[in-house]
Amino acid sequence: MCRRILCMMVTGVVLFSLQVSCAPSVTLSDLLKQMVDLEALSLKPLPGERCNQASSYDRASRIVDGKKVDWFANGDAGQYIRIEERNGRREMVMADIPGPGAIVRIWSANPKGVLRIYIDGAEKPVIEREFPKLFDGSQGYPFVHPFAGVHSSGANIYFPIPFARRALVTVEGGEGMYYHVNYRLYPPGTQVESFSWQAVERTRKLGEEVARRLAKPYETWRAPSGSQTHSIRWSIPPGGSRVLNLQGPARIVAIEMKPQAKDLQKALRAAVLEITWDNAMLPSVWSPLGDFFGTGPGLNPYQALPCGVLENGTMYSHWVMPFVWRAVLRVRNEGDETLNLSGRVIVQPMRWSDRWMHFHAQWHTQYPIRTRPMRDWTMAEAWGTGRFVGVALSVANPVKVWWGEGDEKFYVDGEEFPSTFGTGTEDFFGYAWGNPTPFTHAYHNQPRADGPGSYGHVSNNRFFIIDNVPFQKSFRADIEVWHWAEVEVSYSAIGYWYADSEQGARSFPSLQERLPVRLPELKVYREPGAIEGEGMKVLRRTGGNTTTQDMQGFGEAWSGGAQLWWTGAKPGDVLELAFDAEKAGTYELVIAMTKAVDYGQFRLSVNGVPVGDVIDLFNNGVIHTGKIGMGKVQLKQGQNMLRVDVVGTNPASTGDRYMFGLDFIKIVPAQ
């Protein structure tokens, strides 16, 4: 019988000691521990271990007779496996998963309705909650930060839900919903303790300790006992390098570096980090120095479990990196100014066995990439037996239009159709709707998003800890280049994985190729004489919510780069807005709005008098209507009222279906 014994420290205390045999067992306690266990990632996966994703990807994308059909289809909302009738309810099946396994992540851009999770064929769901409330903290433990929450409009749950024989995930009232369900599968014969509320309560103390670790990944990290610290005080001149030689068997458990240079953004791309294991000829770790730590270009603070950047500029890595005989860590400075580095490398002696794998982190870049025709772009690729554990993607976008409509596609062990097929780049990184607001979390981050809109340099990362992707022969992670505009963009990515053999870097971009792309300056368009929708006073609203939406990510057509956005309405709801006229009289009314796939049909009136015909704002994609003449209206001096009535929606609409967006109105004295 083979056994694996894993020990892990959290805040300096041994949190657990776990034995896994060839016929392992899995409990909720085990899964909670694995959420913060970076050491276990370096152990070879057992045959039969998998991690897949169910999602609402557009089912038009398929392979027929070996050929890809509608490969970049983008109708990624409201796609379900099937619809079931249960006790008079119409439940949409998001995932139907054979055991043994565990659900390890649930994401949605627009959670709605009632989520139900049925375990092991039970007729009664073990979880039955209003889906949106699972993310707002109102449901109490375990659906609390950082296990659950919303980050830049993306709703995420990471609390694990194990099952022995089957898990069925459904939603009632989920029309037009975007979703992911990530799940692990264990080898046949694995004994899994299925999810129960008794187990949740029994493991609550452990879960709260894990939550504290995830909430403050750097502050709660402690070096394991017996570790040795190698201090770094390096001043690296242009063209120079510094080397740290380490003797094995051992494992690197921490790398910390605080850089100093006149132009840090340039210096962090000009300097290269290389780590070579044992007798390999090529480094398994090759990356611009800043990008290795999961953010780039530049020094952009965030805190994740395996790596991050502190507010004081210290870059840290807590990836566990075993080696047999030796490790050579080298920093080369190919820039034109001296780079100063201070920090430490922490190493723990260990006994080597063939269970351990080598760590890999490899960066590559491409510019220019034409956004037409659409294409798949490879973020990471690996061979042998191993685990894919993370990726950081940097994009340089020269326009305000959204760049990240592209889906992720993971191919494991040579499969023809990807076992992970996503719904959008921002969805993959755990946010939604192209939201440019930076955020930080133990598992996924947006450290940089320049703006306005989607313009500028963007840095996203995601780390696969409990949801790592095992492979026995090969792995490839692609992302679609799917941009709303036809332009030239830059993509750079670093993939992180473990493999049972050293895989030397295959791409060595030159200094010129590594430096951040210089982007043109942007100007915000303003319509002369416009009354901006986002500036109009809301007099009355019978349903839904109104807010200002930044539209710069969708193009330059929106005056002021924003609109008044009415969401959550339904047929019969009314929105009344105030605007002023200098003099009473007859005016020509001009209006500019937004069309999109989830917008409705509306009737407009001014001061109680209908104007124009019913307006259908449906379009398969976000576009500006242009200026629409609504005819003559009678206005009084001072305040007047524009009324918007929801009358319906296009049959082809998806999502919320009744959204309304007002860019501006213009009133011109009639001739």
C-alpha cells in the first residue's frame, strides 16, 4: 500500500497531517485544508484525478468531423444541459457530475433565481438558496468572505462541496444567466464524505482559520520549521547578473524581492528571473522579473495566496519548489540602468522521492496581434504528468472598446474538445462585464486596469489551488482573442505548473519585445448641446435601479463616455427624468441611446405626450443608436419630464432583457 503524508503550517501551527493511500478518502476537512496547501500542488496526481468545468458557453461551438464549427460563437448566457420538472418547478441544470468528486468553484456574472444542489441522488437539495444572496454575506457561514463574494461584478463561491456518487446543480429562474461550475473528480474507489450541514458545523473552526489565511495571505504565512534564509542585497548594473546557488535535496518555499530603479516599469521588464533545477540545460522558470510575481507591467499591489506585491513594493512568491541536487536562481539585468534588489530566499531541506514534481513558470508575449480574424492564443502548455496551477495575463489595448470577450479553453491529455470551455476572459479571472475596477483575492486578481473604459494596460491573474488541473500526458490553456474592435493588441502571459520532469523554457523574448507597448492618448467625445442622461435627475422609478455606467469600454460614440443605465425593470415599470428648457415653446427632440442583447422595448413621452414609436433596443452586441429624431415636443420654461415606459422585449433578447441606456437628449428650437 502506498501512502502520502502531508503536513502544512498555518500561522506557525501545524494545521493537519493527512494520509492518502492508493484508495484515498476525502472529507470536507481535507478539502478545507487543501484550500491553503501549496505544498500538495507539487505532488504527482493519481491516475483518474481530474478538474473540469461546466459552463454556459455557447453550444454552437462544436467539433464536427474533426473540424471546428462556430468556434468563436458568443451567445454564452442561458445555456443549460437540460430543463427538469421537479415538484412543479422548472429547474435548469447547470451541472450533472458523476462522483466521486467535489464542487470547488461556482461563478456567475448575473446570479438570479434559486440555486439548488442535490447530492447523491437525494430528492431534497442539500443547498437551496436565493442565488444572489449567496454572495452578499447575508446567509452566514460558510457563504462569507473570502469563501464567497463579488469582485468587480463577478460573483464567486470557493467553499468546497464534496459528493460520493453524484452532484446535480440547478437554478430556477435562471434565464439568461452566465455561470461556471468547477469540479474535481477523484479516482474510482475514492471514499468521499458527502457534503452535509453537520460536516460544515463540525469543521467550522478549521474553516474560519482557513478563511483568515485566505483573507490575509502574506501576513499569515510562516516559514516551515528547519528553513534556511538566504539574504539578497544585489546591485545589478546594466548587462550584469547575480546568482544564488542552492544545494538539495530541498525546496524553495519563499522568494521576496524589493526592487529599486528610476523607471521601475521598464526595469521590471528589462530584468529576467531564471531558475534551473538540478542538471537541466535550460531554466524551468523564465520570466521578466515583475511578471513572475503575477503582475505586469509595473509594480501593482495585490495579495494572493501563492504570490503578490505588497504596498511597500515587496514582491513575494510562496510557490513550493522542490529540487534534488541543486537549484540555480539568476537575475539578469538587460536594461540601461542599475537595478537594486533587497529581500530573501527561504529554503527548506527535505527528502526527495519520485512523488515530487518540479515547478515551472514561463512567460511569453506577442505584439502585434490583429483582432481579426478571431483566434485562440496559448497561455501555457506542458507535457508529462503534472498540475496546472495558475496564469497571469497582461493585455495592452489601444482603444476603449472591450477586449476580453474571448473564452478560455483547457485541453487535458490530448482531448479534442476542451474539458474547460468558458464564457469570457473576465469571467475566467473571476470578475464580470468587463469591469475595470482593480480587486484582490487569494485566488484571483485584477491588479491593474488603466482605463478609461477598457483602454490601456490590464493585468489579470488566477491561481488554481483547490481547483488545480491535473494531467497525465499533456496540458494546454488557450484564450480566445475576441475584441469588439478591429485593432492591434498585445498579449503577454505567464503560466505556472508542476511536472514530473524539467521542461526548459521555449520562448526567450528580446528586451525590445518585453518592454510595455506604448499606447496612443485618448480623448473623450462630447456632443455639443447635449443634456447628458447620466446627469438627469430621476423624478420617479417604479422598479429596478438607475446608475451611471461607464461606456468607454464599448467605443467612442457615447457622449462623455457614460450613460444613464436602468436595470432590473420589468414590463409596466416607469422611469421619469427631469430636464430644463430655457424658454417655453416648440422644440425638436433628439435622443441617443444604447442597444444590446439584454435591452428591452420602450415607449417615450414628454410632459405626458407620447413621442415617436415604440423603440426596440435589442442588438446582438453593445452599440450606440446614433442620434434619433423623435419629432416636435411642447416644452415649458424650466423643468420638463421625459418618461420611459417598459412595454416588452425582443424575443431574441437574453439576460435581464429589459435594460435601458440613455446617452443624451438634445432639444433644438423648432423652425
